[in-house]
Amino acid sequence: MTTYRSPLSIARGLGPSHHGSSHLRIQRITSLFMIPLTFWFLVTIMMLIKNGEDYLEKIFSSSWTSILLIAYFSNIAYHGVLGMKVIIEDYVSKHFIRAMLIVVLYAATIITWLSAVSALLVHNLLLIIS
């Protein structure tokens, strides 16, 4: 079989889509962002368990908490979509089913992310009003 790819494109790992390993790099970057965000999230949850409802109002009245939670939810959603998309593309052989699963994956992720972010924003809005 004759290949029309140059040795340089073969060495770079660029396939027909010309994306190469960019998904892998982005997954690694999002996983690096998740390390400090997860540590912060777990410490916040442990402090909430330890200090009770008074600390809950104090921590959620801060805008930094909302910013960090939105960053955490966004990062988890994007990292999860990247990973699940690779799994679907690798293991689902029928093109139509693969395309439908990817659409369902994106729709479910967007709906979940919008729900989480809107709940945070509504909570902060209610704190500002009251």
C-alpha cells in the first residue's frame, strides 16, 4: 500500500484529522489544573463538616468561592468530555451510533454544567439581595 504522508508527518503523529496528540495534551493540562482545585474543594468540604452551618454561610458569601467552584466544575466537565469522547471514538465502530453518543455526551455535559453554574449564580444573587 502506498502512503502519501511525508516522514515528518508520520514522526509528528498527525493523522488524517491533523490534530495529532492535542487532545492528550489538553487532557494533561486540565488534569494538572484539577490537582489544586480538588485539594481546595476537599479542604473546603472538610471545613464545612467540622464547623457546621455558620461556616457554610461565611464561605458561600465569598465571591472567590463561587469563582473557584465554577472553575472546578468547568474543568471537570471539560476533562470528562475529552476523556469520554476518546473512549467513544475508540470503542464504538458504527459511525452513526458514535456521532449520536458524542452529541448526547455534549448535551448532558452542557446541561449539567449550566445547572451547577446557574445554581451558584442564583445563590450568590440571593445573598446579595438579602
